Amino acid sequence: MSRRYIYMTGEVYDRSCFTAILPIMTFTPTILVTAAGGNIGSILVPELAQQEVQLVLPTSNTARLEASLSPAANVSIEEGSIKDPRWVESILKKHRVDTVFLCLTSHDELIVALNFFDAMKRAGTIEHLVYVSACGDFVTGTGLETLMRTQSAMHVIVKATIEQKLKYGDFPWTTTVLGPTLFFTNDLRSKDSMLSESFFDEPLGKAGASRISVPDIALAARNTLLDQTKWAGKKIMLGSLRCYTGTESAALWSKALGREINMEHDAEHYEVAYPQWKRQAFGLDTIMSKAWERDLRLMYEAFGEHGFCMSEAEYQLQVEVLGKQPDDYAQWVQETGSQWK
């Protein structure tokens, strides 16, 4: 199945941020965007659709994605599974895709990514890849050693494995890696507990974590997809220079909501006390959700002890890519809390 649409959404973000960098295109790329209906994709796709590009959107549910689209010539929907490498290879060849935006989050991310790369290589058309990883140095000897010593969460370590493959895999395309920190919108999962129990139920810990808005991730993706030569071979860390501790985040929500918000620092307690939240977040069966609960605990324990932050140089590179300062987490909390009140 193949249909062509232009993306139309009811955005709640400031669209002017996407005018910060408007690269002059010397060719018309054909860009395949995974997770087009997801948090990042639902912002990225309508912005790309306004450029001189051809978009290919793989999806397992055409009807669901179609609900947000209206007909246009530069956007094609292809129904199938990106977990099927033969199907991926076929649509890459069919549309002569030269650019890929790869955003994956699942328990089988490694096998899906490696099969996807093989399909890209066999298609023989790909010139550039933008891959969404996580903030951190995952490829140098020192960086990888630090990660393996301090982090045991599968869904973090898998990003390093994929980055290593991209570095040493001798692939025929250039790559830009995006390294976001903790999303602002992670806090939305604690809305009910904050409003009903005055409790911020995410164990962010005492070392601090940088925060990033989803529109800024989409903006970085758009700019690195459109200006491929400038950002090829680079990893762009995305987030605030300030690292917010759990106590600081709770204090920001207390101010925004006009009530004292408490929080739980201990990740082990969190794993036991809030399994329902995590099962709902990932939509997994009971056994796999238990594995994800432990995986999240391991991640938060590492963040709590070692932090999840970026350097000044990494921050300034991000500003160059975005063409502006990243969105402010404290301001987002204040605005969101005011809406809830």
C-alpha cells in the first residue's frame, strides 16, 4: 500500500523556532522517517513536509497515521513493519530513499537497528542517516569504559552498541547522531500523582539530569537532515546546561502548582511501588514489563549517582545546530503547571 499525504497537526509548540535555520538545499532529498506518529515524528514530519523534499513514512497502521494527514504529492505512506528487513529494503529501493531518520525504542531495538542498517546497505541508495541515541560519549575508549562501569540499563547500553556499529561498520553513508537527555514530557507521567497525592513519582536522584523539549529534538533532526554535509560525522548532545536534581524538579512543580510536591529519590522503592505506571508507559506483557521495571531502576540508579549531563562545549554545539537557545525546562514546568491549575 502506498499513499501520498501532507502532514497537518494541531501544534502546541511555537512554530517560529523552526525558522532559526533554513538550509539552502542543493538537491531534493528523499527522506524516510521512522516513528512518524510518535512524539518526535509528529512534530518533525509537518516541518519537513514544508521543505523541498520527498518524505516516506513507514507505519504499521495507515489508518491511524492517515487521521492526521491530508493529500499532497511529496509525502508517501507505506504500510508494513520496520522489523521486517526485506520490506524495509523494498521501500528504500522503491522510493530511492537517500536519507533516513531512525528513531527506535523497544526491547528489540538492537536486532531491529542492525537489520535496518543491512537493509539500507543492500538498497544501495542511502547517503545520510540521522540516528536518535542518548546523551553521552559512547564511542571513545574512555567514554565507553565510563558507560559500561556506571550504567547497566539495556535501553541505554544498546544505544552505545549501535553507535559503535555505525562508527566501525564501514557503511557507505554519513551519519549524524542526536543525543537527547531526559525529555521535559517525562514529567507528564507524574501528573496524576502530583495532582492527587502531591507526589512526583520519578526518582531523578541527587546528581542531576539535563532536560530537553521534544520540539527541540525535532528541530535538531530537521536541521541535520536538511544540512547533511555540515553535521555529518558529529554527535549533537541535546539538553540544558544545568542538571536538575529530583529535589529541584519537585520544587519547580511545587511553585507551578501552588502546593508542596514531594518526591521519592530511591529507585528500588520506585520499582516496587509504581509498576503500573511503567507497564502503562511501555504497553508490555507482564514478564517483559518486569524486565523494563528493573531496567528503568538501573537507569535511574546510574543517573542518581553519576548524573546525566553535558559539557559547555556540547551545549554550545547544540545552540549552533538549533540556531537558538534550547527551551527552558523551568519555564515549561511553570506554564504546564499553570494549565493544570
